[in-house]
Amino acid sequence: MLLYSSDLILYLGTIIDYLLNMKSRLVLLLVITIGMGSTLQAQLDNYKYIIVPKKFNAFKTENRHQTSTTVKFLFSQKGFSVVYDDNLPEDLANNRCLGLKAELEDASNMFSTKTTIVLEDCQGEVVYRSAEGRSKNKEYRAAYREALGKAFAPIKAMVYNYTPKEEPKEEKKETPVTVSFKNDIKTVGEKPAKSTTRVVEQVATQEEQSFKSMEPVASNMKKVEKAVAPAKNLLYAQPTENGYQLVDNTPKVVLKLIKTSVDNIFLVDDDTRSGMVFKKGDKWLLEYSDSSGKKQEELNIKF
């Protein structure tokens, strides 16, 4: 009986030691995670833009499985200024070092989807590489959305605040002071040279005063009224398994929308164009890109 009690005490001690070690490991993991988050924030805060290719190197076609629109959506939701690689703003076009280019590393196989998000600077150096996001969903678009969401998790947890890089200050060179005593001694009685400076006498008589009218001039600019979507363009939202389909009064399916994790934001399920539908104020807007560039349309949707 004494031997049994000793073994029990030893066993309980082993369990307590294991739990204490596990607690230490969790604390250490938490510290490492916080440290990585602050380091990641410091890495990305100096960049104003995220540049998303319409065709990632890992794929043969543009926006394959909606990867380009999904990556743009994830970074936009986090507060980054995200642009496509064929539509750069003027300051970024003049200085590519203001932005980071997003790339995808794809290691998918027939059993699972595996993808990694990589951010490169203007020199082609890797600034950030995410952990590999995985999904076993059999439907490609849903699988890549899930895998990209998992790979994006560390960036989603950080607080992004764009802070321009400080340019190195140039050292001001002190100009040497030269003292000259030339012509310092003058002859007594020498007359000072006549000044060549002209003096203009201001005339303020009643006859010569002039006045400039400061009355505001009426503008010839006309206010352009925003076009209101006519009732005949009304689209009806019909619930589907993963979102909605928009039909007109024919009825004909005009658009298919896929739900996201954010309210009032949907991805467009369309092979001919990529984009998203979102609510701004009391209006629904469709934003998409095609061969002619980025476009935005107002939709009249009834849910």
C-alpha cells in the first residue's frame, strides 16, 4: 500500500510538471506571436501600396480561381491601398518603391489546395512570406478563398498604419566667411558716391486713383446631376447556397454573388469578369476590371 501511494505521488508530480511546462510553452508562443506581429507591422508600415497582378506567375490565366480579386479584397479590407499592376497611380508609377508586389506560391495537388502569400519590394527582395494556407475543399474557388484567408491571418491580426520612410538628411556644409579689408581706409574729405537708387513718389490724388472690383463672378460651370437607376433596371436578389443570384424582370440571371466574411460585400462569380459588389451608403456598387481597365457601376438591387 505504501508503494502504491509513492507511485501515485510520483505520477501526480509528473502531470503537474508537464502542465507547468505546457503553460510555459504557451506563454513563450504568445510572446513570439506578439513579437512577430510587431515586426510584421514595422515591415509593412513603410509601404503605401500593395500591387496585385491580374495574373500570378503560378497560373496561366488572369484571375485564375479568382485569386487576384480575393488577394485585392483581403488587403483592401485591412486598410491597404491596393492597385492592379496595370493601373498604377501617378506617384507609384514614378516611384515603385512606394509599394510591395504581391505574389502567390502554389503547391496544390489533387488532394488539397496549398498557397503562400509573398510580398516583394521594388528591388525584388522578399519583405514578407506568409505561412502556407491549406484547404481540402473540392471546389477550386472556395478552396483558394479558404487557403488565402488562412495565409492572410497574421496580416489580418496586425494594425497597419502607413508611415513614409524618413529620407537621410543631408549635412549642411558651412560656407567659410571671407573678411576683406580692401579700400577700408578712405581719404578725408572724400565725397560719397551718388546713389543710383530711384525713388518712386506715390500719387494718391482723386483723379489718379484706380479701383479693382472684388465682387464675385458668377461661375459658368453646371452641376451634373447623378443619374438615378431607372426602375426597369431593378435586379432581384434570390438566395443561393453560397450567396445570391441577381435576376431581372425577364427573368434572367445577370450576376451571381458569393458571400464573404464581411456584411454587404460579395465576390462576383463570373468567368468573364472579376470584381466585387458592395454597399456604399444607401447604394449598391459593382466594381470590376476588364481589358479596358477598372470600372464601377451602380446597381439597383432589391433583396
